[in-house]
Amino acid sequence: MPILMSTSSSRPATVAHASASATSLSLSAALGEQLSTLYTLAQRSDYVFGTPLGPFSHAGRPHYLPRFVYFGPHTSEESPRIAFLAGLDSRDLRPTLALLHLVEELAQAPDIGQSLHLAFYPLVDVLGHLQPGSPRELATERWSAAASPEIDALAKEARLRTFHAFVRIESVSADDAVTLRVNTAPGAIANAPFFSSEDTEPYPVRWEIESAPRSAGGPLSLGDDLPFQPIDLTLRIPASWSPEFYREAVASILKRFIVRYRGFLAYGQNL
């Protein structure tokens, strides 16, 4: 069971006006437009690169995972690496659009992540997006024994890149607060300073820390294949928030996470 660390009861005044309907069609159109804009920005950037991951084969055809890689100023191959994942359920494109918005802001202000190596996978459920059907439950799939080709590609990438942390963005229904859930290996909780309350203002946030066995789903199941145990952090945003409010919350919180992570490095600390 997750350990509830703290809960903020304050709610920004704008939350009450943040709800707005958005059809899947409109979000799909926004995805195409935002991807096009970001690829254009990446072509001009010295720090953000659009490099799809793959190919992986399905039904005899090659497919790719959208991927953007950020090498900030003063970044090297030895720099700590963080993977950001969204779109594990293609029926909800809000996390995807929010993550693309964050990458766009990093391309425009690259100093935010200096000395870090960041990888962004905004649409994991590629096959679900191309061929809508039954839910595939990619968020809970074990990476060490992946059945879906997208998760298998990510697992191979994780073994190669040895990410220090994984940050997943999801939507949560019937909730008005952001949830920050941290999954760690047993016994690793004490060494995981991720956020302070200042990093999440003005959003109402619920904090949870869970020590999960390696047999659980997600990237932590790769623990035996990696030189160290990474951290798995999930940022869950209320599905009732409008796409614009949703993306601004994600960008605000994760930019502060990146800056704080960078700050720990300056003092010789690691996640």
C-alpha cells in the first residue's frame, strides 16, 4: 500500500474554472499540430533533438515511438539521465500534449536542464493510437517481460541508457488534486528527496511514497538488469482540468523538479 506523506488542502482559485470538455478529435488535431511545431523547433535547437525510437514491428509493418532528447548546456555522456513518459493510454492525449509542451519550453529555455540528459517519450501507446480498440494496460505492464512492442522497445532503451529516474504522467478521474507517487526499491525511500511544497505551488497536491517489489509492473521490474535501482515517479493530474490548465500544471511542476534535481547534483547528491 502506498504511504501517504502529506496533503495540501489549498486550491488555486483558477481550478474552479479549469474544467472544460475536449473531444478526442480535437486533442488528436492538437497532437499533430504540436508535434509539427516541436520538430521544427528541434531542427533549430542546439539542445533538443527529435529522434524517434525504433523501429519495432507489428503486423508486418515498422513503427516508431516519438522521442525527443535534451542535452542541456554542460551535459556529457556521464550526466544523470531521466526518462519522461506519457501517452501510456492513447485514449487520453492530455499527458502527451502536456509533455510536448514541456519539451517546447525546454527548447526555448535550455538552461533549465543544464548538466542533465533528458529523454521524452510523449506517446507510448502508438499502436493504440493508430488502431483504437480495447485498453492495453501499458502503465502496469512489467518491463522485464514486456508483451507489447512499445514497452519492449522502452525496456531495451532503459537497459542501454541506464536512466536514473523515470517520470510518468497520467490522468486521474474523480479527483481535484495532483498526486505525486514515488515508487522505489525496498529500503530506498530515505534517500529520495524529490520535491518540496514550494515545487508544487499553487496546485493542490497529494504525496505518496510506495516501496514496490521488483516483480511489480513498470520500469522498476528491470532492477536486476540495471547497475543501480532507478526511481519511478508518477505525476497524476485531474482529468477534469482543461487541456490548457492541465499542461501548465505539468510544465510548472516538472520544470521545478528538473531544477531541483540539478541543484542536488551541484551538492554531489543523486536521486
